[in-house]
Amino acid sequence: MMVKFNYPDGDWCYRAIHTVHAVFHKDGKLIARAERGDRNGYYEFEIESFELKGPGEILT
């Protein structure tokens, strides 16, 4: 399963669901927390929305 994060600027990215730690509101913004690529902790970033993509779905 994958998570598609939609950024406020219209860009997007995909993350494997096991690397996503949390999605929450902070200061009126939607924030995602995900594992760093080197597995050395987490980082947070602002998102507009997110979608869950299951097996067999086309990632667009």
C-alpha cells in the first residue's frame, strides 16, 4: 500500500505506508510525519491532502 501526499503548491509524492508515522493538524495546517530515507528519525512537512493507494491501483 502507498500513500500519495498532495503538497500545497500542487506537487505530490508517494511514500510506502510503513514509512508514514502520522498525519495531524498543527497551527491550522495539515502536517505529515514520515521516516527519513536513511532510517535515522522522522521529518515533518506540510500537505494539502493525502490518498491511500492499494495493490493493483494505477499510481497517478
